[in-house]
Amino acid sequence: MSKGVCYEGVEDDPVSEEAITLGTEPATLLEYHCPNEHDSFGLVALSVHDGKGYWITWISAQGNAEADRAQFMQVLSSFAFTE
């Protein structure tokens, strides 16, 4: 799947991949744990609407993954595609 969330050149694949909904479209939520000097936690929501791809990213420091994920999901729940 996606590479480059951790900015390390070569990174591990996502630690999880989940089917979600973004607006009215099916989407995929990827979760990353970035190692080494970046020590980051990343979430990426991917979707396609009306032939256009959408990539929404959340990156934060490690150690608060559960709260970060809850906040990101709240942000995503407010997302709406406009025509």
C-alpha cells in the first residue's frame, strides 16, 4: 500500500488496514508506527470520489495512539464531498 508516511525512505507496511466510510464513499484507513528518529504515529484515510483520489493524513508523536485515532475519526466523520 502507501509508502512515505514516515519519511524514512523505506518503511514498514501499515500495521493495520481497515475499511471505513469517508463522506459517502468507501475508504481505507491505514495505521503506521514510524520507527527511529521520527518516533511518530500516523493515520491515512484513502478514498476516491467522482474520479478524484483523496489522501487525508494525521501524524503525531507516539504514545497517544488511542486518543489520536479517536480525534482523527471525529475529523473524518465531519468530512463531506462537495459537487
